[in-house]
Amino acid sequence: MPLAELISLAQQALLLALVVSLPVLAVAAAVGLIGAIFQAATQVQDSALGHFPKFVAVTLALALLGPWMGRQILSFTLRAFGVQ
């Protein structure tokens, strides 16, 4: 396999990792921001209030987006090994 093709596959893999992880990270960031605003507004400084909603939201996001993420990774893997 030529070096240029390996570099291209590495670039595609990094871009795929970004695309696949970005929706879950966005959900975690949004829930974290809402939780921080709620904590600031109510002056409740309990750390469980910051972590539990993010845990639930990320779990739901992974459950909903997991099949799509798996299909994207499988498609890339098949392309990388020349199966398709």
C-alpha cells in the first residue's frame, strides 16, 4: 500500500472519529451548560447535580446514535480493507 494511500486513510479515520464523537460531546456540553445555569440560578452547589444529568443524557445519546455510529465505522473499515 503506497504511503499516500495510508496518509489518506489516516486522515479519513481522524475525521470519522471527530464526526462520530461530536454529537455525543455536543449533548454532554449542552446538558452541562443547562446544569451550570440551573446551579448558578438556585445557588445549589452539589456536584451530583452536575454529573448525573450528563450521565443520563450521554447514555441516551449513545443508545440512540449507537447504530449510526456503528454503521459509519463499519463502512469506513470495509472501505479501508477494500471489501466494498
